[in-house]
Amino acid sequence: MLAVLSPGQGSQKPGFLTPWLELPGAQARLTAWSALAGVDLVHLGTVAGAEEIKDTARTQPLLVAAALLAAEQLPLDAAGVIAGHSVGELGAAAAAGVLTAEDAITLAGVRGREMAAACALEPTGMSAVLGGDPDEVVAVIEKHGLYAANRNGAGQIVAAGALGALAEFAAAPPAKARVIALAVAGAFHTPFMAPAETALAAVAERVAVTDPARILLSNLDGTAVTDGRAMVGRLVRQVTAPVRWDLCMRTLKDLGVTGVVELPPAGTLAGLLKRELKGDGAPEIVTLNTPDDLPAARDLIARHSTTQL
């Protein structure tokens, strides 16, 4: 079985969309999407520097646009399962047929702007916790009044909350764990993002949806969602709820996924999969970062698809 994955915030790199603009119609597509997102996606994906594309309001629609631009070059009807990490779920939902590309970009623009605004309300942040016993790590995170905002598997959990509590947590980390402060604007996927969830919900309820055309996994609990409107509700809820990528990877394993294509900017999710799904059952992975990677991605799709191409 083949899985297509859409990465989330933090995977972006300066200039990563430049080679994609050489494809016919790509620049026009991005220009049209820019109007919906409220940001210049062509500029952000080509000449903008690292600091500019780190801005949540810019990064989120940029990542969704990148994933969808590449997905249009693939025979996605052959994909058995689709999943996205955090804002990547919007790209995944569009790739699965729940949302149009235009609505996914629009929602990403709203999500990014509103989460950036929520970050400005009070000083919060996030820290990666590497190693340690997962249950113990979560217990210590909660003891400090923080939230386990991302459970990414492969020995990685992200703590989020007030900056003071994060500093105290870093000074007394869980046993056998390292704490690394992340350069993010605030505590994503926690109750601190409640204003953003409310704003996104108001827009999302007006979006037309259809049920997914293939298996679509949810970050809330790693389960497959078959109802389009329910999936959109989960996408909204995800703004304040933890990302359970560990459970998504468990579901990929349980489904018997043998091949994975990670959409651009690719690499982060592939790395987590390689560390989590080891041994004989490890899937073959293609990281799709430039159009030069398209032949390898199409070849993998042809060999791991259950659909005759």
C-alpha cells in the first residue's frame, strides 16, 4: 500500500519552491493562490529569507501550496492512504478530495494569520524533548503546567506553554531526556490558540466539503476519517489539540504501508518514519523536493499502489 504525506511547519527552507516554478502553469497557480492566502507565495517560496518564511502567517499557506503544487504532478488516485502533519493536514485533506485546493489555501491563510495573532497575546513557546520514557516525559511536562503539543514518535515529544514554565522544565528535564528550545512564535496546539480555533471555525463552516476518496488519517488520534465534514471539524480542533503523529505512524504500519512519498518540503516526516518503522517492515520512501524527484516518486507509486495505473 502507498501513503502520501504532507509535512508541517518547520520543514520550509529558503528558495525551496524555485525549481517548481519551471513547471508549466506553476507560477500562475501560485499567483492565484496568493490572492486567496493573503500572502505572496511566489516571493515567499523563491527569494524570501529564512526569517521571513518562519512567520506563521506566511509559513502555513506556503507549505500547503507547496504540497498541493507537487501533488498535482502525481497520480494520487493510486494512493491508498494520505496524512499530513499539523498544517499539512490541510494539504492532505485536499489531496484526499475533502477540500478543493483553493479552499485548503484559504483556510491555511486564515489559520496562519489567526495563530500568529494568538501567539502575540502572551509570551509562550515550544521545546523539543528528545529521549526519555514517553509516559514519564508527558507526566513531567504536565507537572510544569505545560502541554505535550506534539507526540511525534521516534523518541520526540514537544512541550508547549508559558515561557517561564518552559524554562523551569528545561532546568529540571525528565530522566535521560534532552530539552531543546524551538524557534517558534508560540504554543501551537494548546489552549493558548483558542482564539485562532474560533476564527478558523467561522470560516471552515462555510466551506463545501466531500467525503475523502481514499484513507485519510487524522492527527487527533491516528484514525481514518470517512466523513468530510467530520474531518474539517477535526482540522479546526487541531489548532488547540495535540498532534499525535506517533499514532498516525502506528496506523500506517497497521495498514501495511510499503511505500511512502513525502510532499515538499520533504525530509522531516521521512526521518521520523525511518527512526520509528525499522527492520523488515520499513516502507520504501521517496522525498519529493524538486521536479527532478518526480520520476522516482511516480515509479514508487506504480510499484506500491494497489490500483492499476
